[in-house]
Amino acid sequence: MAEDKDLWNKRVAILDEVVAANPQFERKGKTMPYTSANGHMFSLVNKDAEIGFRLSKESGEAFTKKYNTPPYKSHGAFMRGYVLIPEELHSDKKLLGELLQEAYEYVLTLKPK
């Protein structure tokens, strides 16, 4: 868990707020909050209080380049296809909502699990 439990709770609240604005999906998980569709996760808050969204390869590369973000990791492992949402974007709920919708639409293109 993040050293600062308050920070982790704040990041979960950010994800909750963005998810609540979209009736197409809901937040799941208690100790590792996430969203999923067709058996594929497309967002999560890791134990280090970092928010990650799963985007297509092209969108992920463009996002990483635009915001100069490092790879997203959870439990010490790189999460392929995920981008780290930088703190500077946490207050932009409109953008986060658009990115989360894009992540949702992307996983819908994947073969269901």
C-alpha cells in the first residue's frame, strides 16, 4: 500500500469520480480498485497510489510521448498497454473521463476472456 494512505484514498476518489460520471461501467475491487469489461481491466489504482489506464498501442505511445510518463507498474510488474496518469492531469476530470471512455472502448475490441 502507498506509504500515505490518505494519498491512496485521494487517488481512489479520483477514479471513483470519473467512473461515476459514466454509466457504461462501474468501479470494482476493494484493495485494488479497477474497472473492467469483457474480462479485461482498463483502469486501476495500484498499491503506490498511481492511476493507470489501458489504451491501444497507438494511443498509449502518443500519451506517453505527450506527457512524458514512465511505464505503469503494479506490484512491481510493468502493465503492458497501460499508461501512468500523471498527477498534473488528476484535476482534469473531463480529460480523465475521455481517456477512461477510450480505454473502455479499446478493451471492447479485444477478445472476451
